[in-house]
Amino acid sequence: MTSLKNLNKLEYLKTIGIVNIGTNGVGFSNPYDIAFSSDDRAFVINRHDAPINFKPENASAIRVGILNYEEEYLGEFGYGFGDGEGQFKLPVAMCFDSKDRLYVTDELNNRITVFNSSGKYLFSWGIYGSGIGEIDGPAGITIDNHDNVYIADQNNHRVQKFTSDGQFITSWGGFGCGNGELNMPWGICTDSKGDIYVADWRNNRVQQFTNNGDFKSCYGDNLKNGINLNRPSSVAVDDSGILYIADWGNHKVKILNRDGDLISVLDGEATLSKWAKEWYDKSPDQLQSREKANLIPELPSQFSTPYQKSAQTEPYFWGPVSVKIDANKRLYVVESLRHRIQVFSI
């Protein structure tokens, strides 16, 4: 169980990642989410800014990479850019079920694609639209202990609940800013009691529901204790009910207790990853240039926005799009803009 008195400063453990935007193998290309198989392997979505800067020769950069905590690169699968079996156009999030099957949302293909833990394509489901069971821009995904699948149906401003093979069960939400209403929901997770938490992106808050959609609570929709969320993109909840929120627009991770009080803020503490050190060992001139650079500069007053501060300060989070907790009680913060993942102990 996480101790509240220890949350003022989470222990930084390491950074994983190095940019790799044009080829396959070691490295990330705009990573967007991470999920963990039953044997503790990590699976990372590489979105490659598709389709904004998409080039056909870099299609295979849109993929899921597999690695372990020791940063051994174990393989990859699910290449883009397409709508064929096992392909992606704009993958967003993923989650494992109890059978170690990986479910991946794709907001352009408007479907959920399912793989086994070796990366073999199994099946997919999803129909574009706004009707019952139809989806428009599926974003976050979470799966409960009964293998029910919950989708943040982004452009329909709702959450939909399905069976593991895509049969509709129920939905809730609808456009608005009142309790239980949503405006472009993005991240979603379950807690140990089965409640559902939704990062209500454009409403700048996180909402808590029962697994059938009954509203329970709201976090961060005011300036209480300086929470002030700005486009939260992801939420994770530990076994003691502590919330970890990727405050995407503020480029921070904010930690709240179950009463909604802000108890800690993470700015990021990134160091060189194992992959980066190996690259610099082969490129000593680049290492010398890095050592001369000021990676934590004193910025002039005109560079005062969270974006500007994070963009100019290398250890800070820049584009923290996803937060996940593994079985070893480690918090992973996925940074799309710096192509890396920072890891903390909780």
C-alpha cells in the first residue's frame, strides 16, 4: 500500500527510450501508451505522428515494440500505415485481458485490434458511427477482472462497455460539463474495486464511475489546492486509491488522494537511458556536444508557459500522454514528444 507521507517525492528510477523515427528496432517514435503482459514484458505503442508527418517509407515506424525493464528489445509487430489485419493508422492506447491478449485502439481505423502476447493478430472489432455500440475515434481502453472492455469513445463523448469480443453491453456520458457528462474523453482506467476513472480531456478533470456508469466523483474540475488540470490525457489508480494523472497540457504528473487533494506534482527527472548511453558510446563527438550543452537553462521571462519550460529543459516531461502502474508498483510516464518513458517507484 502506498503511504501518503512518502508521496511528496516519488523515487525516480530510470529513463527508457531513444528516438527512432524512421527504422525498426531499438527506440521509440512518438510513444503513446504502455501495457504489461503477465510475464512483465512491456509493450509500447509507437504512433510516429501519423498521419501528420507520415511518409510511406516510415510506415513500419507505426508499431508496437516489446521490451523488458532491463531495456532488452524483444521484438515488434503491428506495422502501419493501413487498415489490413493487424495494421494501424493512428493507435492510441492498449490493455491486456486475463488471457494475455492485447487490445489496441485505433482512432482513425475506428476499431479495436487484438493480438496475443507474441504479437500474432487474432481479431478486430469496431464499427464507425454514433449509434449504440458504434465508435468514433476510440482513445483510452481498460479491461476489468471479468474481461469486460471499456472504451473512451472520444468523439461521441461517452464511455462504452463491451464484451471481450466486441458485443455491446452499455454506455454512458454524453456531451456536456455536468457530473457524468463528457467532452472528448481520452484516458481511462479501472481500480482494484472495479470503478472506472475517465480523463475528461476537454473538461479538464477526471471522473469516477461505477462499472455500469453511475457517477461517483469528480477530480480536478476546480482550482482546489492548485490542481488546475489542463487537458488530462491519462489516469492510473494504485491499490490504495491514489490517483496519478498525466496533466498533458501542463506537462506534469499530478498525484491526488482519494479525497481529491493534491499531494504531489512530478515535473520529470529524466537521465540518459541505457539505449542512449550505448548510442553515445559509439558517437563520442555527440557526447562531447551534449556535455557542453545547458540542459537545465535559466529561461527568460517570455518563455514562461509550461510548454516552453518543458521544451527547453531536458529532464522535464514534455508531452506526458500516458501513465501506467506495473505489477512491481512502478509508475511509467510515457512522453510522446521526447520519445521516452520515465519510471518512478510508488
